[in-house]
Amino acid sequence: MIIKYVVLISVIMLNESLLAQTFTGEDLLNKAIEYHDPNGEWSSFHGTLSVTMTTPDAKERISTIVFDLPREYFKLTSVREGTTLDMTLKKDSCALALNGNRSFSEQAAKKNRLSCGRARMMKNYYTYLYGLPMKLKDPGTIIDSKVRRKTFKGKEYLVLKATYEKEVGRDIWYFYFDPESYAMQVYQFFPDEAKNDGEYILLSGIQEVSQMKIPKIRAWHYNKDNGYLGTDSLTSGGLLVDD
């Protein structure tokens, strides 16, 4: 019995060693993309996502996002407490509306954070988060060759580290994948890792959009104290027919 136990431990250690030697960060990323986007649909995605955001101290916000990635088109319509904001970007052009009106005061724009700068920020935000892990193939992303094993919230993951060229971003990101399916289940970022700042996001459920598997629930927490920030729930998603 002891001999069998020793052999089992030896096999586990050998497998860990082989993983470290042969399974690179790029390999892990490719496996994750194969799970989430097996047919390579994200780069040509033309569709909609509906997201409900809940936070402890505010009413829920319901957002409908339209993407047409090949045409560089993005539209975000969000509704909270009876106020509707529309932000539309098409390449370099920008259009804004407040409760359906394209004319509104500077004070109203400031109160509702309605600007072309915010529209571009929201485009980058939603395209990045809902395009993961495929977006980790974008230029300027630096994938660490080392694959880590880490236990987080009681579960073991394969962990991928990503940093960015300075023109792209400065945060350090870690992506946690199920070691069997390679599904992305957690990600975490640090503006300054030594300070344990930044946030981690717990993912659960899957929303299938065509053949893509997009995480359905994103629960946001602070790294430092595990404080809860809010939850984004993907309620629906689908493709649009080209005009």
C-alpha cells in the first residue's frame, strides 16, 4: 500500500514537472480559446449582448450592447432609474443621446457622464471583457510563458499571466482556467501588485452566443479586502443579420 502511494505521488510530481516544461502560456491560451470560441467567431462578431449590472448602493442598470467588429461599430444603450443613455461609435464618428434626444445641456451630460470620451472607454471595456480570452491575442499583449498552478477560493486553476506594452496598458492581469475544460473562471488585475490593489472577478455560468461560450455572471471584488463591488449578468446574446 505504501509503495502504491509513493508511486502515485511520483506520477503526480512527474506530471506537474512535465506541465511546467512543455505547456506554455500560449498553449494554455490556445486551449482556452478553443473552448470559448472554437470556430474563431469573435473577430467577426456582429451581434448584441444584454447585461444587467447590480451594485450594493445603486439601482440596477440594464445595458444593450451592439457590436459590429469588422465595421468598427459600437452602440451602448443603458437604462437606469428611467434615464436612457445612447452612445454610438462608428470608426471615428460619435453620436450621443439622452432619453432619445440628441440635444441636451452640458450640465445634463456631466450629471449622466455622457460624452464621446466615455463612449470610447465603454467600447474598450465591453469589447475587452466580453471578448476574453480571445482578446489576449491582440497586439501589445505580453503572455508569460510560464503556466502557474494556483488554488483560489478553494479551487485549483491553471493561471496565465498577461502584461501589456506601455502604449496599451500598465496593469498586471492573471487569468484562471479550469485545468480540465480550460474554461476561464476567474480573472484578476493589479495596477501595483506589491500593494495588492486592483480587483478580482469571479465568473460563473455560460451564455452561448452562436458557437461562442461567454461567461454569464461576473462578480467583482477588491483584492485587498475581498469587498464586493457588484455583479454583471449577461441575460441574452445573439447574432445580427448583416445589412
